[in-house]
Amino acid sequence: SFACPAMLEGSSSLQAPLTGEEGTGGDMASSFSAGALLHKVQNSVVGSTYSGLRQRMRPWVTDFAAVNRFSRPGDSWAARVRTNVTYYKANYTAVFGGVVVVSIITSPMLLVAIAVFGALWVWLLSVRPRLEDGSIAPVTIGGRTLSGFEQKAGLGGVTLLAMLFTSIGSTIFWALGVAAVIIGIHAALHTTEFHEVGAEEFGASSEDQGGFAA
């Protein structure tokens, strides 16, 4: 058979766009997959907890760390600590997280271990398929079907063992101790007359609510 050069050129020119589309389709699939994963994480327990903390975060420079708002507590130190712990609980959570991050950065192997277990927990709580009632879908391993609760219990047990037999546990307890000292000093020395705390934040009933100056 005879094929003219024009026909050959036309066929080659048609092939190039197809190749480009395939590459674009692969990129789109990858982007969609990453976007879907991010959406799941944002709508998960982890995402909702993070959003809640951000909304309750007090200003760092003009409030939390304002030098002119620190004074000796006197005899009212217990009430001051209780009020500040409630008022600044999002900031204190961030302080604890910062201490943990510093501890992790100074230990590369610990960073790897936490990254692995963190990824496993995010996958279990955010990525795993859900049933109609919102619980984690069961999975079959070695002929045995594990419910969502059993999956969380199993991963929790493995995480606990890793904390006991590696430096993860000691680092977390060290971070807890350091953060507790920092939080205790801040809560005792930071004055409370510049902010108000609603009674409901202390667990008061709706009848007893009615914001009060701390």
C-alpha cells in the first residue's frame, strides 16, 4: 500500500495531543487524589480539633505574652491559674506542641517513629472507609474480621508498646513536664482583669451562665 507524506504527518500530529492528554490526565488524577485526602483530613476528628483550637486561640503578642499583664499573684493565685488555664487553653496546647516539636527535631529517629505512627493514625481515623453510622469499616486480616474498635485498639496497643520500649514515651513525658512548668508559671503570673470568661467554660449550667469578669 502507498501512504503519502501528508497523511503520515497528519497521523503523527494527531498522536502528540493524545500523549499530552494522557499526561495531563495522570496529573489531574494525582491532584484529585491528594485533594480528596486533604479534604478527608480536614473533615476528620483531627481537622475539627485543629480548627477548634485555632478559633479559641488568644492573641499572642497583645494578650498572651503582653509584659504589662504580668504581676505577683498573691493569695488569689489558685483562682488566677484556674481562669487562665481555661481562657488560654488553646495557647497552652500550642505551647505543649511547640515543646514536643523541639524535642522531636533534636532526635531524628524519634521524628521518623512519630511520623510513621502519626501517618497510621491519620490513615485509620481519616482515610479508612466509613459505614453508614460513621464507624470505621471492618477489615479482614488472616481470615479474621476486625471491627473499627478492634482496629483502633490494635493500633493503640502497638503505639503504647512503641512508647514504652523506645524514646517516644520518655520524650513525651519530658515535654509534658517542661510544658507544665511553663504553663503553671504563666497562669499564675498573668493577670485576669483584662479578659472575661463565660461561666459555661467552667461547666456551669445554663441557669448560672452570664459572663463574669475573671
